[in-house]
Amino acid sequence: LLKKDPLLVNPEFREMALLKILYDLYFIFSANHASILKLFGEIGTRSGNSYHAQIAKSLAQRLNYLQPGTKIPTYTLKDLEGNSFTIPNQSNQATFIQFFTIPCNDCIREMDSIAVLYQHYAKDVQFVSVALNTPKNILNDLIKKYPWYFVLTSDVFKIAEIYQMNTLPAYLLIDAKGVIRQNPALVPWMGFSQSFNSEFRH
């Protein structure tokens, strides 16, 4: 089809145009993500141009980053007692992660909804709240109120880059092997109770 375009007579230029078109289509047709990623893979292995092949592989890697079914990036944090907690945690449970900061009214308000989930799924899921730039005295108060695990970090920009957070609170659900199940995991007002029912069949 692209060969019919008089501006794309040159095969190398045509292949570069195809890469750009596929990249744009990825964000327009969500139902075709798997097919588009497959095409990037084919270009990455079959292209006669090594530069194009590398671009295709890099684009596929970028688009596949933090997608359900991929491994969660590793990051180590500390709790208030200085104990290390690593994402993904080496446990036999799935992990539900909330990223939050103070002040953030939505972050605190949604913890009450998380508490309801915790009551129903604590046997299947480890609940973790990651506090970004939150004073320790406030975190102490939260630990007294909510029964799950809290860790903190002051390296906000690094963790935001690693886990691609644009707003807070943010949520992730990963399985016991560190594979992403939901990203973003549903928030309370989107009905994440139903989502948990679907994932864990309670």
C-alpha cells in the first residue's frame, strides 16, 4: 500500500515511514496492540537496515513497558524502621501497590476503600502503600489506622519515572511472580472491588 505513494519510492524511507505510522496507530487502535507489536518484531528481525531494526526493537520495548503480562521493574524502599522492601516482593501472594503523597485528600480518602479490600483479600494479596515525600509523623498516624504495609521514599522523580506515574494516587496489581496483572489497577471510583472479584474469584 505504501509503495503506491509517490513520496515513498525509496524503500528505506518507506520503511521508516511505516515505523512512524505503526507507532501512531498503537495509540489510536488499542484493540490492535498485539498485532502492531508483532509487526515491530518482524521489522526488528527482517529489516535489511540495521538502524531501522534497532528502532523497531526499541519502539516495541517502549510500548511494552509496564504492560500487563510483563515483569515489574525492581525497586527497593525502606519502612519507618529502616527495613528494606523490594518491588516485586518475594512472597507467595499477589501485591496491590498504592503510590501516594501528603497532602493529597484523594490519597487518604481512597485508603478507606482499600481497607475494605484488605478485609476481603488479605489472604491472597499483600497490600502496600508507598509514601512519596511524606513526613514520618503523618506516616506513623496512617500505620496506626490502616493494617497493611507502608514504605516511603524521598526519591520521587526516580520512582515516578520507573513506574510512569502522572497523577497520585496511582495503583498497580502484580502477581506472586512479579508479573503485572493490572496497570493502572482500578481505583475505588472505577469499581476496583469488582476487579478484585474477577482476579481472585471471591
